[in-house]
Amino acid sequence: MATDGNTAPDTDAVGGAAMRRVSSTSSTYSHISDASSSADALRPTLSRASSIAYSDDGSTPSFRTNHSSASASMEGIDLLGHSGSAGALPLSDLFETYFSPRIDLAGRKWSAFSGDMRSRARRRREELVRKARSKRELQQMDDELKKMRSKVSKRIENLQQRWMDAKVVRLRDKISFVVGVCNLVVSSLVFALRPELIPTLYSVLALYFLPLRVWSYTSKKWHYFLFDFCYFLNMANLLFIWVFPNSEFLFTVCYCAAHGPLAFSVATWRNSLVFHSLEKMTSLFIHLYPPFVFTTMVHFMPHRVAVERYPALKNLTTLNGYTSFWFNVAIYLVWQLVYYELIVIRKKSKIETGERINSYSTMSKGKGPVANLLGRAPPKRREPAFMLLQFVYTIITTLPAPLLLYPSSTASAIFL
């Protein structure tokens, strides 16, 4: 019984110690659970307070911050970490979590902005330098061009002064006289002895007279005359002789025009044989030599040689008046359209101010029958009336060539 009495108190002591250990363990687990609950409560708060979102290209981060929820969630938190509570958050962790990404973002934005501004400034500077260089180069080229023009104009003025000098005029007249007389004599001898060489002689003389006419008229500012129909036809004659001797169309046009408007222009423009005048000798060559060449080619050149050199003559024993008429009308209209565009339209202001002259301005201010006819038309219709009159003149003067002159050598000789 004594043994039983001692055993009961020992059992109670052991049971009490066990209960104390269980209570201590339960308290420990309770503290751990509270700390976990505090951490779980803080995690979404920090997540909402500071969330980083990247743009589509992944280069620039942007923060989406719900300040109201962040401030509400952080109430009651010991920022300095002095409290011993389980929900305490040190300031360094908060700074690293909440403020460090924002500072990093601001730095990256500033770096990107400054880099962009530097690249823009660099491109702008390069563009300005390039423009400055181009302006300087253009200015230099313009200055050089002005200097060249000034030098050329001075040389032309000096040449004109020398050309108009009394001694030069006398020498020029002597040369013109010698060339004119030799031209007449040589042309006559070649026609009598070797008529097949007349086209070649015409080409050689054209290389002498035409460049002189271009230079003379250009220096006098009369170069709009160089676009007249007679110069156009002389170029067509040379094309037939040396480039297109097989063309029946071109031969028909050249023959009819040479015996038409070119030949009749000798009387219209009052050309005369003045040996000591280079201008008059050149004008006579332009208007009279083409009909002389084609008359020789058709009637006085040996037929075998003519057909061999100019195959277009083989089938043209006669010229059809109807075909010849429309061929010449077509070529005249082509020339008239080109002349109207280049001279009448584009150079209208210079002609109206008197800075340049052409056939219309010369003949409309004269005292001949053409000026009288144009004077009856209203001022705005005088130039179209002149073109119509010129067209009618070309048609009328072209008709005798295929009908009277081409079939008869005698009529052609008398005509010349």
C-alpha cells in the first residue's frame, strides 16, 4: 500500500510535464502560423504596390502602381523593423522591392532619351553640313558659269568689233567677191563638163555658206530666221543626197519644194547677185542653188549615173501631181507645227518686245503687198493670217514643178 501511495504522485508529475510540453509546442506552432499569415497578407499588397510591365518590344519597363491599395495594405507595418511582431518589413527590403525598379526605369528612360537626342543632333549636323557644301558648290558653279559667259560675250564683242572694222570690212568684201565669182565660174564649168558632180559641189558650198549664216545671224540676234522653211528644205536636200537616195517620197518633196517656195523666194525676198556682199551671196545660194541641183540631176546628168547614184529616180519617169501635192502639204504642215511651237509660242514675248525678229515681224512691218494684206486683219489674227498666207503661197508655187518643170528640160532651163 505504501508502494501504491508513492506511485500515484509520480504518475501525476509525469502527466503534468507532458501537458506542459504539448502546450509549448502548440504555442510555437501558433506563432509560426501567425507569421505565415502575416507574410501571406503582405505578399499581394507588395505585388499590387509594385508590378513591372514591359512594353511590346521589351526595352522600356513601365510600372503600374495602385497607390491606394499599397498605402492601405502597408498600414500597421513596422517599416524600420524595430517591433518584434511577425509582420515587420525592413526598410531596405521595401526600398529594393518598391523604389529600386523605378529608379532603374528612370535611368534607362534618360539614357534612351539622351541617346535619341544625340543621334538627332548628329543627323541634323550632317544634313546642315551637306546642305552647306552643296550650296557652296552650286554657288561656285554659278560663279564659274557667269565668268565663262562674261568671257564668251567679251570675245564675241571683240570679234564683232573687229568684223565691223573698216579694214576687216574691206578684206571681207574682197573675200566675198572672190568666193562669189569663183562660185559662179566653177559651177558653170562643172555643169558643162561634169554635171554629176553638181550635188557634191552643192554639199561643199553648203559647208561654207550655212555655218557663216548661222554665225552671222546669231551675232545679230536674227537666229529665229534659221528656223524658216528654206533652211529646213536645204537640210532635207542634203539628207536625200547623202543618206536617203532611195526615198521617192523625199525626192518628190525636195524637187517640188526647190522649184516651188525656194525658187520663188528669190523674188519674194528680193535676193540679188552682189559679189562683194556675203549676206546676199549666202541668201542667193540658199534659195537658188537647190533648184539648180535638182534640175541638173533630173535633166542634164547622164541618166545611167543618176539612177545609179540616186535609185529613187529609176521609177519616177513622171511625177504625179496629186501625190506630189499631198507629199509637200504633209512635210510643210510638219514644219509649220514645229515652228509654231518653238518660235511662235515659246518665243512670243521676245518677238513682241522687239528683242528678236522673225519672218512675220519683218514682213508685217514692211511696205510690200504682204504687209498690206496683213494690215487689213485684226491685230490678234494677223499672225494666223500670215501662216495661212504662207501655206497658200507654198501650195501655189509648188504646183508648176510636177506639172510643167519635171517633164521638160527646156522649161526647167528657162525657169532657172
